[in-house]
Amino acid sequence: MLNAIGCTEMAAMLRGAAAQIRDKHEMLGKLDSVGGDGDHGTTMVRAMSHLEKAVDAASGKDLKTLLYDVGWGILGVDGGATGPLLGMFFMGMSEAAEGRETLDASGLAASFEAGLAGVRAQTKAQPGDKTMVDALVPAVMAAGCAVEDGGDLLSVLRDAANAAAQGAAATKDMQARFGRARNIKELSIGTPDAGATSVSLIFAGFLKGVDTNA
């Protein structure tokens, strides 16, 4: 039973996210090729490589430092807005973990919320604009609702992952208002957003990293 998220559990979550991205990176590239340059999958793989380096070097570090190092590494990844936005998500999470050796369900949900705040400080995109925000916002909201309902850590992760997946799937029917895809206007309708799909994979990986039944 998962009672708390410490560095070991967070490292497992992060590795789970990386595994999901690596497994689906070709699909991410295909999604991005509709209106974009098709490099989102390779960009995400590079981001996950930085993530894994930070995790590998995390021995003896606390949660805040681990998440900060992950965010800092991803911030420098070339490839449009992916590096800055995803990097700021983890940097935001690190701020919420300051002074804490472990995170309970409420603490984990709060860290996701802080991560979202970091993203929102970097982009004007809102739900409905067909970006990663369309998966991230519902994931964070679902995590918070799980806590309000008395859910445990796995409930927070499971509900966040499900909401992120639903949010990403919903972008199929949206017209892009950000990124290169906005240039093709209504032709962007019919394909899920690559960034939102990446977020859904990350949250699915968070869950699988610590729940062998996921």
C-alpha cells in the first residue's frame, strides 16, 4: 500500500513517466506532424533523458531538490514551448515540496497544483485552446477532488491520470489556437494535441511507476 511519496517513490513516478513517453514517442511525432514539424516525440524523449539523468543523480537529495533538478534539466530542452512549460511544471512541484520529506495525498495534489501554476505563468493558453493545458488542468482538478473526497495517494494518481487522458482525447475536436498548428485553422480539428497527449502519458506513467496494478 502506498502511504507516502518520498524520493524513492517520486523517482519511480518519474521513471514511469519516462517509460510511457519512450514507448509512445513515435505516435507523438505523428500527432505533431499535423500542423507542426513532427518533432514533438523526439523533443519529449530528450526531455525524458534529462529527467532520467536528474533521477540517477538524486541519491541523498530531498524531494524539492530532485524535482528542481528535473525541472531545470528539462527547461533547457530545445523544441518550441515543450521545454519551458514542462520544466516549469516540475519546478512548480519542487516549490510545493520544500521542507517536506514525504508527500501525502493532499501534499501530492498541492504539488500538482503548484506545477500548473508554474505552467500558467509561462503561457496564456486556456482550456479549449488545444494545448497541454487541456490535459493538465483536468488532471490537477481531479487530484484535488480526490483529496476532498478522502482519497488516498493512489486515488489521487489514478483520478489525475484518467482526467488527463480524457482531456487529451477531447482535444481531437478542438481547433488549435497556439503553436504552428494554429496556422492550419480548422484543419487542426480531428487530431488530438501532441502536447496534451504527452501530459496524459506522464500522468499515466506517474501512476504505473508506483502501482503495479495500473
